[in-house]
Amino acid sequence: MAEYNVDIPFQVPFVHRLRFTRDVLDADQQVLVDLLQGSGEQPPKVQFWVDEFVANANPELKARLRRLAQCQRDRFSLIGNIQICPGGEAVKNDIHVIERMLKCMHAADLDRRSYVVVIGGGAVLDAVGFAAAIAHRGIRLVRLPTTTLAQADSGVGVKNSVNLFAKKNWVGTFAVPWGVLNDQSLLKTLPDRDFRCGFSEAVKVSMIKDAKEFARIESAAGAIAARDMRVVGPVIQRSAELHLDHITRGGDPFEALEARPLDFGHWSAHKLEVMSQFELRHGEAVAIGVAVDTVYSALVHGLPMTDADRVLQTLRRLGLTLDHPVLHETEELFSGLEEFRQHLGGRLTLTMIPEIGSKLDVHEVNRPKMLEAITRVADFVRGESKAN
Ligand SMILES: NC(=O)c1ccc[n+]([C@@H]2O[C@H](COP(=O)([O-])OP(=O)(O)OC[C@H]3O[C@@H](n4cnc5c(N)ncnc54)[C@H](O)[C@@H]3O)[C@@H](O)[C@H]2O)c1
Ligand SMILES: [Zn+2]
């Protein structure tokens, strides 16, 4: 028999659907319903999953979802109870939660043309998204992010995961969501601390892609921190667009290449989260990571130090903390560089910022300069508190 060896490149077409609404459970419910496309005679089966803290903060939510399902019963059929799952990083830190989710999806007889609609913060989206991605090798997932971070960043992404072996996102898949619906009303109950977190990712993506957007966030930082939704809405929208643009047009949605520019500031952020035993939220750790890599970019890669100061000031005016005791456990922190490399394989590749709005891939870190960057960020915070 003749040998048959071929390498055939092929592409898989995906559609990413992103919607923005103000009141998805009421006036704008049609936007959600229109995402739930049926195929065949019967309306599609839908299972809702809700973040426990979102459910607790909105005692009416379950009843509203049931009412919505009742009104729209010719468009989709709600299967079983509305499922509540642990909120925050806890949902990602216990692998058994995934098994429980799979059992519920199995008990509801969901199939590949059914929908899992998940309402929650980024952690819940990641965990439910992972379960939905492996059930039947993929049930359609519709995300309704309820945090600024998830609306501005993770919700539009094509990744899901949970933590394992004390490592962030160690187990997960790439899976394109069926749809993402960013609804402003879902942010109302978000505590201030979590509200601020999303803007570290908005600053991050503006720094690598859009200098004008950075300037807008810089000048609006006070209004954003004060939750002025007329300002917040467009900033979240732009951040989601920039993330989505990178995923759909950046040429590497499943991160096969070395560079991961959206992970600017994240090599340390992921490690800081774990080192602080998740006392630091992802968005808070990202603020610190972005601050450190920005100052490092100024020390090593030509970013003017005055621009680095603007970034630190913007993050502070957004209400984000830029220091934490674990930042100074530098030996352990630096082991995060190797973990970051291992997660991707290949050469260590970090994104740095030669000027605001553009990026540079680097493959090594000058540790004394990185230590200096950490000290400068801590000094900045100290100087600020002395001034007050
Ligand atoms: N998949 C990706 O591409 C990607 C990208 C960035 C971050 N992430 C992950 O996202 C997670 C962080 O997500 P997050 O910042 O959205 O925080 P989170 O999901 O941890 O939510 C923060 C807290 O707020 C609660 N909450 C959420 N929405 C609420 C609301 N509207 N009202 C009241 N309480 C609410 C949550 O239950 C939780 O306790 C991390 O695990 C991070 O690794 C994933
Ligand atoms: Zn992030």
C-alpha cells in the first residue's frame, strides 16, 4: 500500500455575536430571544445558570427569568430549574463543581443545539462555559456578563477554564461562545470594588491598541469610578470591541503563536492572584501587573516615564490599588514568569509598551530592572499616601 502523508490546512468558520442592551430581562428581552435560534420543529431547550451573588443581590431575578420564559415559550423552552452556582473564584477552585454542572446538563437532556445561558461574573462564565464546552463536545453558550471586567474583556473571549493544581486556568478549552450580551442593568448590583476591577483591562487593551481610548479613560477616570453610566457604557463598549477585534481579526484566536498581547501585565497578575490566595481579584491583580510592566517598559523599552506616570495615575483615579504585600515576595513572583511560559509552551514571550497605543514582544526579562519597576510602583503609592 502506498504511503499517504498529507498536511492539509483547513479553516472552521465561526460567528461571534455581541449585543449591547440596557434592560435584557424586560424591555430588551427580544435581543436575547433572537440569539436563541431554533432548528427543527420544537423551540430550542435552554438551561439558565446564575452566579449565586448575582441571584442574592437580585431576589427577583429567578422569577423574572421564569416570566420571560413563560412569555416566550413559543421561542424557547426552559428546562428544569434555574441553576445557581457558587460565585467568584470559588467556582473555579473546586473541580467537582464542573461535575455537578455536567450532571445538570445531562439530566436536562441538553444537546448540541440546546443553549446554556449563563449570567454571572467572569469566574462563573469561565466555569459554566467549560462545562458547556465539554458536554457533548459543545453545547451552545450564551453569556450575560454581570461584571465590568467580564463585559469589557473576558465575556467576549473564546476561552473558558477552571483552576487546577493551584494554577490559574490550568484546565479549560478554547470555545467560541454562541453569543454574548452585555446588558447595563446587570451591573447595577455590582459592589464598587468589583465595579472598578474591569477598568484595569480597559486600560490594558487601550494601551496596546488605541492611544485615543487611553486618553479618554484618563480624562474620564473620576466619572468612571463614580459609576457615571453615560461615561462607563462607551468605555466598556470600546474595550469589548478592541478585545473582540483582536480575537476575530488578530489571526490567532486560539493562541497558537507565541505572542499574547491581551495578556499585557498578566504574567505577574496571575501569580499575584494565587500568591494572595485570591484575596486580590483578577482585575486588581491586573492593575498591579499593568503598572509594573508599564514602568518596566519605561525603564527598558523606551516608553517616556511621564507616560508611565499617566498610566499609574489613571489606574489610581479609577480606584485601583497598585500595591500588595505579595508583590514584594519577588522570588516567588518571578517563578510566575516560568509558569506563564509553560502555559503557552515555547519561548517566554511578554508584551511591553514602547509607546501608549503600540506593543512590543520581548523574550527576556531584566530582573534587576523588573525589581526596580516594582519598587517604583510601590514608591508611587507611598508618595501618594504621604501627599494625602
Ligand atoms: N476567559 C477569559 O478570557 C478571561 C479573561 C479575563 C479574566 N478571566 C477570569 O475572570 C475571572 C474574574 O472575573 P470577574 O472580574 O468578572 O470577577 P468574579 O466573577 O470573580 O466576580 C466578582 C464577585 O462579584 C460577584 N458578582 C458578579 N456580578 C455581580 C453583580 N452584578 N452583582 C453582585 N455581585 C456580582 C461574583 O459572584 C463575585 O463574588 C477570573 O477567574 C479570571 O481568570 C477570564
Ligand atoms: Zn485579564
